[in-house]
Amino acid sequence: MLISGTPTRTIGRSDAGFGDRVEIIDQTRLPHEFVLRRLTTLADAAEAISVMRVRGAPLIGATAAYGLALAALTDASDTALHAAADQLIATRPTAVNLRWAVLRMLARLLPLPPGERVDAAWMEAAAICDEDVAQNQAIGQHGLALLKNIAARKSGPLNILTHCNAGWLATVDWGTALAPIYAAAEAGLGVHVWVDETRPRNQGASLTAWELKQAGIAHHVIADNAGGHLMQHGRVDVCIVGTDRTSANGDVANKIGTYLKALAAFDNGVPFYVAAPGPSIDFSLASGGEIPIEERDPEEVACIQGRDSEGRVVSVRLTPVGSPAANPAFDVTPARLITGLITERGVCRAEREAMAALFPERT
């Protein structure tokens, strides 16, 4: 995707003469500052995932893959790589792409002699990134076909509601839920996006809105609780969200608040789609009730970051000092509320048989 007109990925091996470094966009600084950050050690990669300098299930997986490559620079032994894998997997429990990417890296590296593992690690991490881009482009094209069908039944721009950030900032490039929107814009289809602010952390207001502005796509940021009102008044044509983990029965874990949007969409007859790349589908879990839900720092609820009147980026407290806060990071949307899953291999129902037909190698 473009930043000030320049094609940019969210992560990659540094090409500025530092072959042993990885460069990321520090998403904790957006939308007020665009800052590139270099990761040079396993600890850097684990910290970036943990504090959400990188976030979004596919990008977390890509960062973990590069984290193992950085770990191999120091010690490529079996013991060291297993320890590095455990450290990375422990950073965030919900997104299945993290474990998937780490286990894929181990499967590639451990059969090799230690002397060959560093080069192989860089190559495998890069391959994971390239595959992510291709998967998201395919999701965009399958989603575009859906959007064209919906647009053909109405006049004026297509009004799409999304939640959290499942754009290119959540992946290596293109995004999942936003990929069909970018594809629609490229195809000349009129689109307008309702952007949930997505408290806490405001990943819609801070990241999705920033992405759409960079791309020149019409959008409005709305309070999280405005979505149901807009649906009741016929101002939402379709909802598209991402997923951090989809269980075998089609239940979807996504950013907290997704379940409420799905309920409102179901009640108002608004199609509700989930953009789900293959690596986010976890056939080992029978239902969404088995998905571990991350409980994050209460300060993310109690405080908010923004720019003050003098242009400084500051954090301010919203709640009374001493009032406790709870911060579950995800909720689970039951498959019965989901119109369909948009995958890189096509659109399917949110149920085991349909998903297994598209991804037989994963079952």
C-alpha cells in the first residue's frame, strides 16, 4: 500500500546496509507520527508483539517468524530455537497465526545443520510475508465480487462498516477486511466506510482511518455504539471484519465489540462477512468457547493517547484514579451470525464442512 505515494510494507528485512535487522512501522505512534523502528534481537521482536507496535494476526505471525531469524543469529541450536519459539508464542495468546508461523519456522529450521539455519530462517520468514501478501490480494478479489453484487442492487456508494483495524497495517500488505475495499476502489466501485473507533486503543479511529485517508477512500469515524443505529436506518449495506482465530465450527474471535456488531447486523438483515485467511483457521478447536481470550493491561481502558492543542502526543486518564478497569481484548462471534467467510480460496459458509472443503490440508 502507499504512504505519501510510496509503496510500503509493514515489515521487512532492512535493506539499508543492515542485513541483520528487521524494520517495522511502530503502530503505537500512529496516526500522529509515522515512525519506522528496527528490531535487532529476539527480545525486540517479542516486545514489539507484546506492546502492539505490531498487531493484527497475520502481522504478528510475520514478526514472530523474523523474531526466530533474529534469534538464530545469536544461537541456532535446537535448544535456543525452542526457547525462542516459546518466548514468542507466549507474547499474545489469541491470534493463532503467531503459533502457526513459529511452528512453521521450526519445521523448516530444525532438520537443517545449525550452520545452515540462519540463511534458511531469513528466507522462510520472507516467504511467509510474501504468501501473506498473495493471500490478502486474493481475499480482496473474492470480496470485490461480493461487493459488486451488493452494489448492483442499490444506487449511490456502497456503505461498508468495519471494526478494529484489519487493513494492511494488520498484515504485511493489503489487509484482510479492508482488502476488498481497496480492490473496490481500484475497480472504480464507489465505496464509503463507517470506521468504528474501536475502544480501547482506538485501532479503528487511529489506524483504519489513517489507512483510508492515505488511500483517498471516503470514510467517517463513528463511536462504537453508533453502528446499530446506522443499520436500523438503512445506512450500512454490508459489514466486513477480520479474525484472529476461527474455530472448526466457524466461530470467530476478533477485537472486542465484534460480537455486538454481528448481533446488530443479524437483527437488521445486514450481511456480515469475516475476512479469514487460511492460517487464521484453527481446526484443532471445536468451537469458539475454546479460544483463549487475552486480558490486557487495564490502563488501555483507563487512558487514551492523542495530540494536544500544542501538537504534542500525550496520554490522558479518562477514569477516576482508583477505579478498576477490565480489558478483555477479544470476543467470539458465533457462526450462526456470520453470513460467510472470505478466504484466499473463495467465500464459504462459517461451518466445518465448508472450511474443510477449501482447506483440506489443514484438517
